[in-house]
Amino acid sequence: MVKLKFLDRPKLSIWERIIFLDFIKGLRVTFKNLIRKTITTKYPYEKLTPPKRFRGVHAHRVKDGNEPLSFSVLGKFMEIGYDESRCVACYMCQQACPMPTLFKIEAVQLPDGKKRVTKFEMNLLNCLYCGLCVDACPVDCLIMTDVYESASYNRENCVIKMDDMSDRGRDFDRRRLKEKDRIWIDNEERTKLWGQIRWT
Ligand code: SF4
Ligand code: SF4
């Protein structure tokens, strides 16, 4: 009969048998971490502001005079009022998404030949928060914000709509547009979370 090697119990030395050497080694690790600085937070009582480039709930930037150059071309074919979502219904975000069915984008053609977006919805239950849709948007309309509390008791609430997205976009830009585009808010914030990083 073939003897299975992995069933063999390791032979313990006399010291390991008498004073539980491995148990003491384990306790040493426990005590070492017991006196270390805590890096976790007491959520939901303590909430950290994520860095600007955090990939949170999506939003739409509005037409506010800060559009990229591409919008001056694409926007000509659109009926978009000031302070309204600057989406041009190009479907690039949907094309780039690994789960395209989570998008519902609809637009109509007006009598003057211009286009108007009538629906923009995203079902975040299917979203991976990968950010590919944001990268694909040619007019810097679709963004991801620092909002991370998106849990809900109701599935319907997980579908975000254009009006809410525009509100979130306005709020995000008001709070953070001028902030430097970096992964951490500042070095102090990074150190608070992760301690001093020693590069090796
Ligand atoms: S973040 Fe990724 S998965 Fe979510 S909508 Fe954008 S492309 Fe799709
Ligand atoms: S890529 Fe941007 S402009 Fe195009 S449909 Fe998506 S959000 Fe609208």
C-alpha cells in the first residue's frame, strides 16, 4: 500500500514537546502586532476621505465652460444647456465596459438636426469599478468620484440616473476640482493610513 507522505506528522524535538516552542513563536507575532500602530479605522464612526483618484460612484460633469477641446466639436451637434450633463451620447463608455449591458443610454434627434440625451443610466450592481468607461469618455463627462457608500436595501437604488450623476459631478468638482491629481491627498494622509513607507 502506498504511504501518503503528507499524512506523516513532523517529528517534534524534546524542547518542542515540553515547552510548546511553536506556540510561543506564534504568541511573539501576536504581541508584536498588539503594540503596533493601528492602520484600520472604526468605520462607520470614523470615515476617511479617499484620494481624488479613488474609483467611487460615477458622476457626470456638466457644461460649465471648462470642457475639453473635443467638446467644442462634438457639442455642436448636441442640444445641451448650461449646467446640464455634457454627455454627447457617443456610447464610447458602453463600448469600453466589460459589462456593457449595465448602461442604458438613449438620445433623440430634434427637428433642427441636433441630438439630445434623454436617458443615461448605469446599474452599478454589475460594475467592476475598473474605470475603463471613464478613460473612454471623449468629453471628460463621465468621472468616478470619492463617494463610496453605495450600498442599498433596494436593487432599484443601485441604478444611477443622469440627474443624480450631474448633481454628484457638480458636488465633486466643487469640493475637489482644484486639488492636485494624485493618489494620496497628501503625504500626511498616506502616513496616517499606511505608516512610513521604506522603499527597498
Ligand atoms: S467602471 Fe468598469 S465595469 Fe463599471 S461601468 Fe465603467 S467600464 Fe463598466
Ligand atoms: S463616453 Fe461620455 S459622452 Fe459618450 S456616452 Fe459615455 S458619458 Fe456620454
